[in-house]
Amino acid sequence: MDLETIRLTINTWWEYLLIYVSLFDLVAMFLCLIGVVLGVRRGMTKIFSSVIVILIVQVVTLEYYGFLAAWVYERMPVPVKILEMILFWAIVFVVTVVSRIILHVFSFLAKINFPTFVNSLGGSVFGGIRAAMMVSLLSNFLLMIPYEPIQKIYETAVSGPFFSRLSPEIHKTAMNLLPVPDQFRGVSKAESNPESQ
């Protein structure tokens, strides 16, 4: 490749970035990069437990926030959208605290020491996954807000559809894999039983 071809290629990349990549994409990439860097620094052992916590938080939150909002709405006439947003973060907080405590207790039982390279590489991979899951959970909350510019961000951003669908896909996969009885299901109970709709 000659210098002119390299210059044109770089200019094309910048044009692509300026035309198609939105501020949301840049923020999401930055947060995922921070997750990778923190994963390398903290190591796979510590980051993996954080991935488990975020996974539990996503599944439980998406399963029950709407169900609990409807339950509270029957007893207290507050707008359902407001209840959903409040309960979304309340469930995230409670489940995060409880699952971190449980994982902290179990961490004393099993300590695995990986070689430094594996620990750093695994930490970077799981750190990126954790950051993507956190961006996705935040995206799901932001999409609950009935404000058109926020909705538009996720339609126009390159990574918007990915992050807006990641948490619901994780939730759906987990609920299909986990043997949860119907009486303990919230959202997926109605989805699995079409007669209840």
C-alpha cells in the first residue's frame, strides 16, 4: 500500500465514524473499554463473580419489575410507568446487594488461582461482558422513559439495537434454561401461557 491509499482509507474510516457512529455508540464503547481495562487489573476471579451478579440482577429485574408495578398499582393508584421505573431500580439495588453478599460468602469456600496471563485475559473478556451487560441494563431503563429523543438515540445509534435487546435476550434465555415453577414467574409466566393474555 502506498501512502495515498493509507490516507484515503483513514479518511474513509473517519467519515464512517462521523456519519454513522453516534454519541451513544462512543459512550457505550468507552464504558466497555473501561470494563476491559478494569477486568485486566482486577483479574478473572473477581470479575467473573461480578458477571454472575449482573446476570442475576438482569434476569430477576426484567422478570419482576412489571409484575410488582402492577401489584403495587392495584393497591396504590400511582402511574404504572413511574412505578415501573422506581421498582426497576429498587429491584436492581436489592438483588445486587443480596447476590453480592451470597457470592462473598461462597468466595471463602472456593479460591481459584489462575496464572497471571489467564487471569488478565479472562478478566478483560469478562470485564467487557460485564460492562456490556451494565450498559444494556441501563439502556432498558432509559427506554422506559417516554421521551422521544431518548427513544430516537437507540434507533439511530449503531450499537443501540444491540444494547437495547441484550438484557431481554439474556432474560429470555435464562428463563428458558432455569427450572423455575410457574407460580414464581412474573413476566415470563404470561409469555409461556398464551391463554392468560
